[in-house]
Amino acid sequence: MHAKMLDLFKKYLLVGGLPDAVNEFLQSRNMVAVRAIHDSIHALYGVDAAQYDEDHKLQITRIYNMVPSLMANKKKRIVYKDIAEKGDKRSNDYRDEFDYIIGAGICLDVKAISSPTFPLKESESKNLLKLYMNDVGLLTNELYKYNIDAVMNDRLSVNLGSVYETVVASELKAHGIKQLFYYDNKAHGEVEFILDDYDNAAIMPIEVKSGKDYTIHRALNTFMSNPDYRVKQAYVMSNAKDIKQDGYLTYLPIYFTMFIKDNPPKEVLL
């Protein structure tokens, strides 16, 4: 069962979830035709940006086109000086562009926090953020085009970390989690996603592992051992088939991300 689920998951990494791409795949299973749809949707995002003046349109296009290359960087976050040809710009200079890209759902934003404590909004950074493409099929189209073995064949030495993170970001957003956060500290390392755990007035860290070393997570260990962070539930998502519980830490297959949701109560009586 796990092998079948992982096979379907990897096909999803290539096709994505955009309706036209999914329908084409179901009808033809031809990835050339599916990629043509990805290309047309990618181009449409540029057309949508045309509502702005020429300067804004150019910057929006540059930011969007930067996202796949950002995924290859260790930090993965936006470097504002790389957006324009003149490297003296700051985050405030691109406020309209980011408002459009994020507000239109073209990209998904994950904001940095300075302190991993509940509520996360209190330590949110105004300038540090990561962007993910809104559909994993669009990302794998940019990264691998027609090379399906890069995703489907485990024997190839392709790091799918950024692809897996894109899936997790899009799934969490689709399941009602409005704002995602991440934490990156030189001393403690990085945790890719952190959510508010409202039920426990705590935080919920999520590590994403595409390789075989999924049990190695220094930053997550630091979180779990610090009582000030009040971690009551943490997850490691990976290719491993076993569901394992280690205290507050749960190891889950990557496709189980679909079950992590924001489930608000129907009513709260005061």
C-alpha cells in the first residue's frame, strides 16, 4: 500500500493539482501535453500582472521567476537586492509587488519568526520571508521539464527537498491554515514550517525530509527539549512508510500531509 501511495504522490509532484493539468493527465497520461498546460498557466500569470504599470509588471515577473532558483539556495528566502538590476532596494520598495503575488495566490508566503513561541504572530518578521509556487506541477515543470525520472526514480541523486516543501506549503494553505511560519537560527538550525497550536497555546513544528536521513533533525530536537517553546505536537514528513510516535514527535509518510488541517470548533461559549 505504501509503495502505491508513494507512486501516486510522485505522479502528483509532476502533474500538480491545477484542474486543466489533472484532466489532461487523466485523459492522455502524456506529460508533454501536461507541461504545455503548465507553460500556458505560467504565461497567464504574467498577463495578469499587466494591470500594473511597466515597472511593477517587470518586478512581479522577476520575483515570480526567482522562486525556483530560490529553492536551490540553502536559506530559500527572498533577497531583495537580487530583484532589481540596482542592488540598493529593500522590502518596502516591493510592497505592492508582493501584495499582488501573495494576494492573488500566485505564490505562497512563509514568514520568518524571531522567537518560536505562541502566538507566532508576535515575533513575525516584516522583511524575511520565503515564497513557494502555488502548485507543485508548475515547479517541477520549471525544474525538470519532461524528465519524469528525476522525480519517479529513487536511484537518481536528485534532491527533492524544495519540491516536497512546496507540496507541504500548498497542502497546509489549502486546509485552512492562513499563515505559515519558519524559524532559522545559526545556532539551532532551521525548521521549515511552524504552526500555531491554538488548542494547547503552543507551537507545532513540521520538518520535511526527502532523503533517507529523516530521523536526523537537530533543530527539531532543540525545539522539543526547550520547555519555553511548549511543543505538544511535532511532525516529520518523509518517504518512510512507518508511522512512529516518539513522545510528542510523530513520523509520518509525506502523503499524510493531507490530514494536517485547521479544525476550528463549531462554537466557543463564553
